Amino acid sequence: MKKTILMGILFFFIITSTLCYRVFAAEKSTDEMIDLWLILYLQDYHTNYPVANISVSASIILDISAQPVRVNPSAQTNEMGEIRVFIGSFARESLPTSARLVQLSLSNNYLLIKVNDVFLEEIKYDAEYSENSVRYTNLRINLNRKDYEAYALIKAYMWICKGKLVAISDFDPISGRKPNLLVKPAVKVESMGANKSVYESYYFVPLKYSILITQQVEQNVKPIYSPLRAVIDENASFINWAYYAAKEYLSNTILTLNQEIDWLNSVGLSLSLETKESEAIKKLLERSLDLYSKREYEAALSGIKNAMKLLSSLENWILNMRVVAFLTTVGVSYFAYGLSSLLSNFIFEEQKNRAFRLISKISSFFLLMIGLSIINPSLKIGYATLLERILRATIKVMTMPLLLMGTAILSILTYFSIMVISIKRVPITDLAINLGIRSLKRRTFRTLLTLITIALVASSSIVFLNISVTRETRVKSSWSGTKISGILINLKNVKAEISEYDIKWIETQEWCESIAWVKEVSISEYYGDPNLGDYMISRVGILRIGSQNNVVNIILVDPSFFDKYYNISRYVRGAEAWREFRDGGKVVILPTTYDVGVGEQITLGVDETIVLSMNRGAFSLGVRSIGLFRVIGKFDPSELLDFKKIDGSPLFQDPSRVVLIPVNSVEDESIVTSEIIIIPKSNYDPFDIARELTYMLGVPVTVNKNGLASLIVWSIEVSAIGFIPLMVPMAIAGLMIYTSMLSVYEERKREISTLAILGLDPDNTFKVFIAEALLLGLIGTFIGFFGSYLLIPIISSLVSLFGRKTTLQISYNWSIFAILNALFIGVVMVFLGGYIPAMKVRKLSQMGRLKTRDLTGELIYGANDTFIFNLPLRETIQNSELLFNYVKENLARAEAFIDRRSVKGEIRGDGSFEVSYMVRGPSYDVLIPCKLMGEREGDVVKLSIEFPRAYRDYSNMVRILRDLETKMIGYPSWRDMQLKMRIVREAPKRQKSLDEVIDEIREVMRQIEDTGKKLKILEAQRGRLSEEIYEEFRRKYLNLLEEKIKVFRSMAIGLEPYSNQIQEEIKKINVEIERVTIAYNLGEISEEEYVKICSPLQNRLTALRSRLEELNEILEFLKKPSGIGFI
């Protein structure tokens, strides 16, 4: 028992001592300080050997301190490639949990490749290179901490690599702009003078390491160019990123275009011209890529832009072909529905067979569409376009299920669209169609004969009339040329730019035997300037002899070429003149018209003048010298008059003013290439070369072959072949319809007259006749259109029996042009043929007489419960006083039905007037207040009569209006008797400005107001004056007032267009200000840009409003009563 107790006590002491030791040890470890070290290991990426003796500086951010831990810039790696930095002593609990490398600098031209497990191309950072060192910032690379018993380490294993300075073509090869390129792990060199070209930049890249070049784009935006990886060795010094990017982009673009062309070819369209155009564009792009590979960026970029324009044009052309195919599909579907509907109506005419009619119409329509979709390429393209829109997917092959799906969808859409349109039809339409069908079925033989004629004409027009739109190089004009076969490119009036690289490219072609170019002074160039606006610089060449300036035509020519093909050296006077001319330099050959000796020095220059647009004037910039030249020879101008270019035009327009200098002797902005002359090798056709150059250079080209010169242009041409031979069948079809409908008219004339007496509307009879004619035309057109599908194979088979080939497959596509052609011939011609007989029906009234005029239908509702009756009378504003006087005289004489004492009126300043009067009834039982108004309508005054609406049903109102109309229409002859013509010869006057006109108008206004005041003063003193004196002065001032008002009216009316123009300009400026304000509110532009854009607009708006107020004041004065009236 004692033994057990002792063992328990011993066990208790052992456990207690163990627990006490652990508590003491924990307290001791908590209070113990541990050293924290930063260790950087640098090793070569390729060999994994340590890199010693390089200077390193770094910054590490710990989570326990805002101050970074810095590695001394003078620190160097030891033989183990290691740098140790003591960070400090920390309690174990307060050790930093995370560390981040944010900044690093390496010397001796080393680049950082990798830190621990992080490659630099995987992260974002900033870097710069200077003085053989690279400095990285914003690295944000996490470093791991490893704890030991007595210390803790933060380790950074860094792999580095030697670098080299290389050039990279870092611009967008398509647009020419500088994109945001990321070259990792390289460093872009931004130091001054580092870039040797605007298209290239220097980068410090690692040697023998795969660098990644990517295009930086915004989030969720797909980059245009794929990433490029490149490895640089000791011998490499350039990376042509622009070449690889352009090659990839253009390859994908051409591939997409070729796939589209191949797909259209696979469904049955013939795109041979488009295929050739695609190959030509491909050659042009290959030429530009070759220039990129040679680092000739400007020429390559110019060629790329030209090729992209052509490529975009071809893509739009192919897209338009798809659109035309879709429209053709829609047109064919409506044609098929029309044929099915009309045939079903012919077969099942009775109302009880409506179900059978509907079933036959839908089934025949669907079956017809399926059959057409199999043989018509346009329908396949249309179905593919429709299904791509619906399914949101690209269709590469049109299988039978897809054809059936497309047919079903389009048939349903066509059927329901027709149903929607038929909702709005009037009831007479169904009656006209039913009566027309019954009439056609009653005359079976005549109907069949007419339908066969129309169907044959319609199908023949589709088969033999080929309406097409083509884009290709063609001969625009031809004329007599010379014996020299060659090509001439005239650039004087062409906007396209031909660079020296284009000329070099032409020179390197295998078909080019020789090439020369001629340079001249650019006569005119157009520019735009914020201060000057649009303006033109006009230039002329100047020959300065002493103090005298002579206008000359300075021409820079190729001496060897001109001597070889024109033998000009024979006509130049001067010892060894042409040899010195061939050697080049500052030498010149002058005509003998100028008194300058051989060996003397002369000055050539350019006289420049700036001509402002909108006739705002011009000012001279003076004569600018282009160099001092020595005269080495002279020529007689008369001996060069017969010299011709290869196209037969004169070599020099005015030889007496021509000054010849070598082509490369002057470099000046005013000297441009005016002509390029190409002599091809004898085994090449100049026409083929000219067509190729026309398309690739985008300029018209003149070609001369066998004495015939032709101008080759690239254009889009609409052609209609075979239209004239079809005019006779078209006329026969129209006459046949005319005869058929005329016979119907004669047969039913008595019936129609009887129905007219019973109340039949002639307009409805006209619709029935036109419906019958259109039924014939539509059915014949539908049969002819769909019959052409059978007619072409039949004709082709018959022609092949005789051993000949047919070209009818050219128009085998039945495009939208064929549909329009069929509609014109089968419907329009038929309508014209049936229109005259239908008009005969319309002329029948209820009693078989012509309709009489009813003035009630000419009355117009006016304001204040009135009616307005317009009189057939118009007069110019200048003669409004004459019209006003004529109205006075006529109303004063019409005492039979007008109360003379009630006539009152006054003319306004703008020429309009208003006369009120009372009209008496025939028995004097009623007085009707009326107004005769002369209202302005543009530059004329029109007459109208206004009377209360309550008198519309007055039995004699129509007679009163006719009597007033009869009295007013005699005005033209009365006016001719009043006017006298006087011919006055005056010298031309300077056109006045708007401000001058306004000032003159204001002066006239002041005179009118003064005259009005004098008349008021005269009226106030009337009681103290005798009647004779009063009338004398009153007539005097009234005549003066009338004269001034005429002058004022003629001047003020001309201001109305300016007022409208200013109002339109104010609206445009308000819209522009609103657009800029919205852009500023949405943050699209800055406040500085907003103020910069809006300030000029506000100033302009203020000036325009001020001017508009002035004009409105004048125009309001124009509308006031003139004070000249009568009572």
C-alpha cells in the first residue's frame, strides 16, 4: 500500500515539473528577439551560375512598416551572387507576415527575367534604362519568409540576363498611328535622340531569350494583332514588328474575303472579275509588305492605305451583292405568291370554294419557292442571309434542310405581310378583281392569246436583256496617238499621290523597259487654316534676268529618256550642252526668245499668291527663289512645236516659255511630279499593264499602242444590253392590250351607259377596267418570269444541236434587275395600253355627258368659320400696286351685286392687301360680307375670296363667285395696257454688302416715317386750309410715300432669304452647342476643350441673333399698312 502511495506521489511530481518547464520555456521564447535578414540571390538565366560583382539596389515593403527596406545602391553581389541585408531584430510574434519587392535596379546591362516563380512578362511593371543600368518600379512581387530557431530569412531568387539595344518598328502598319506596345521583359529607351525614326523605337531586350510583343488594348476589347515572340542574339539589331503584324492582319483579311468569294461561287454566282480584283489587291499588299521588310515605311504605309481602300470597296461591293440577292429573294417570293394567288382565283372562282382556293394557293406557293431555291443562286444567298440573322451563326454550306427552313420562314413572312397589306384595301378592290377575272374567263381565246404575248415578251426580256452593274477597268475614250507604244500617267489634275517608291516599284517590274518622270511647278494647291479658312496657293514659274521677272513654264525632264525617244539634243544649240545637261546640276536650257548668253547665270523662282475662298480676296507672297542656274544651251521654240507625247498631245504647250532643267537638280515643295512615262518591253501588252496600273495606283492611265491612244479608267458601270431589239415586242404587247380593252369598252358601252344612268360611279368603272388590264399584265409577267427558267435550257439545247455555244447563262441569276425589268414590260406597258380605254369609261357621266365644273369642290376651309375660293390669278410683288388698283376699279364698277359704299381696303408694305365689301343677292334680300385678299406666296401675290361659312349653301353663292372670278381674270390684258417699257443703259455697279443694304433700307424707312408724319400734320390742319391746297399737298406726299414704299419693298423683300439663312445657321449652331454641352456633361471632353469650342460658337450666335433682330425689324415694318388705301 505504501509502495502504491509513493509511486503516485512520484508520478505527480514528474507531471508538475514538466508543465512548469514548458511554461518557463514559452515565456522565454516570447521574450527572445530574432534577427530578420533579406537575401538576394542573382544568377544567370541561361547557365544558372551566380552572377558576381554587379551593383544592385532594391526596395522591399513589409506589412509591419510603411517605410520600405532599401538595399544600398553601392551593394554588390559576392562570388555566390548573394547580397545580405540585415533588416532588424523582431520578437517572434511581431515578425512581418508578408514582404513585397517593389523596386529593383541592376547594373552592367543586365535585365531581370524571373523572381522566384514569377516571370516578368506575367506581371505589370514600369522600367527605364539609363547609363548601362535598368531600374524597375511598381513590381509588386511577393517574397516568402523562412523561419529558423535563431533567425528568419526573406529570400529572393533572381534570374537575370545580359541585354542589348535593338530597334523595333512599333507603329500600326495599317493606320500609321503609334499603338501601345508591351515588350516584355524588355525596357523602352526614352532618352533624347534615341529614336532614329518616327516609325521605330529603341528597346533594351535580353539576349537569347524569347521576348513577348503584345498590343495593349482596353478591357473587353479584342486586340487587332496577335502577340509576337522573338529571340535576339548578338548579331540581331532590329525587330520588324510592323511587318509581322501587317502580314498577319492582311492574310486574315484576304482569307476572309476569299472565303466569301468562294462561298458565293459555290452557290452559283460568277465572280470572275471579283476574283481577279482580289488577286490584284493581294499583289498590291505583297508589294507593301515587301517595302515593310525593307524598312521603307512611308511608301509601304501609302500602299497599304491605297490597298485597304480598294479592299474596303470590294468588300462593300460583295456586301451589296448579298443585299441585291436578298432583295431578289423577297421579290421572287412576292412574284410566286402573286402567281399562286391569281391562278387559285382563276380555278376556284366561286365563294363556296374558298377552302380549296386557300389550300391550292399556299401549296403551290410553297412548292414553287422550293423549286426556285434549288436552281436560283440569289435565293440561296437570300436564305443564308436571313438564317444568319435569325440563328446568329455563319452558314458555310447551304444544305437541303437549310433551304427548306429558309423557304418556310420567308414564305410565312411573305404570306403574313400580304395579309397585313390587304387589311387596308378598299371594298371596291375585291369587286374589281372578281369582275376582271370573270371578264377574262368569258373571252378565253382572246385572253390566252394576250397572255401568251405578254409572257413571251416578259420572258424574252429576262433572257435576252442583260442589265448588269460591273466594276472594272475600261476604255473611256480613244484617239490617234504616235508610233511609240507606251503608257502615260498624267498627274496634273489627279488627287491621288504617286510617291517615288511607286516609281521605283514600277521600274523594278519585269515588264518595264524604261521609265521617266517629268516635274513641273504645281500651279494650284488647296489648304485649310483655322484663321484663313479654305484657301488656294496659286503659283507661276519666274525667270529673273537682271531686275526683270518673266513668267515661264519650268519643266524638269530626264535627259537620257528625252534624248532617246524625242532626240531633243539635236535642237539644242551650244557646245557640249546636252552632255552637261545629262550630267545634271544647276544648269538650264532656255528658248532663244530670251536675251541671255550661254554661260551666264540666271535665277529661277516661284511667284506664289494666296487666293481666299468665297471671293474674299487674294494677297501675294512674293517671288521665292529656287536656285541660281547656269545657261548651257538654247533652242528654237518653233522647232519643238511639232513634238508629240506618246498619246499624241503636244510635248510642250508653249515652247517659247519653256525652261528645261535636269529632273533631279531641284528639291522644292512647289516642284511636283506631273507625268510618268513608261515604255514596256515588246513582249508585253501595254493595255494589260495600263489596266493593272489604273487599278493599283487609282489614277487614269493613257496607253498608246499601234498608233491608237486610249484613256483607261476604273469605274462602276451600269449596262443594259439588248433593250433596243425588245422595243418592238413591247410595243406589240401594249397595242394588243389596247385593242383588247378597247373591244371590251365597245362591247359594253351600252351596258356601261345604262349603269351610269342608274348611278354607277365612273371612277369605279375605271378601276374595274384597269384591274382587268393589270390582271392580264401580272399573270403574263408571272408566267413569263418563271417560264424563263425553262426557256433558257431549251434555247441552250437547241443552239447546241447546231454545234454552237450560247452565252445566256450571263443573265441566268434572275436578279432584282430582272424582276424590275419584268414588272416594267409586263405591268407598266400593259397599264399604259389599257389606260386610254379605261379613261373613255371614266368620261361617261350618269347621263352619258362630260362632267361639268363644280366650284363647291374648290372651296377651302379658312379660319373663323369661313370659306376661301382661290382665283386663278398671280402677280409679282413689284406689280402689287397695279393689282390693287385693278381691284379698286373693278369693285367700283360692279354696282349690280356689290355695295360700293362698303368697299374698304389698304395695301401693306410687303405688297399684300385686303379689300372688304358687301355682296347683294339678286333680289337684294341678303348682304354677304366678303373679303378679296392679295396674299404673298414667295415672290408673288395670289388672289382669293373669303366669305362666311354660313353662306355656303346659299343658292346664288356659286353664281356670285363665278361673276367675281370673271371680273378678275381680265387683269393681265389691263396690266399690259398700263405698263410702259423703257430701256436704260447703265454702267455695272458694285455689289453691295448686307450692311450697306440694311443702312439704305433704314434710311428709306426713316423717309417713309417722315412722310407719314407730314401727312398726319396735313390732316390735322385740314380745317384751316382750302380744299385745293389740301388736295395739292396731300397728293404730293401720297405720291412720295408710294414711291418710297416701292423702293423699300423692292429692297426689303430681298432680305427674306438672308433671314431664313440666318435662322437655319442659328439652329445649326444651337444644335452644335447642345452636342458639345452634352459631351462635356458626360465627361467626353474637358472644360478647356468645352470653352475652346463653345466660345467661338457663342460669339457667332450672338452676332447672328443681333443681325436677325435687325432683319426682323425691317420685315415687321414691311408687313405694316402702308397708309395708301381707299374708302
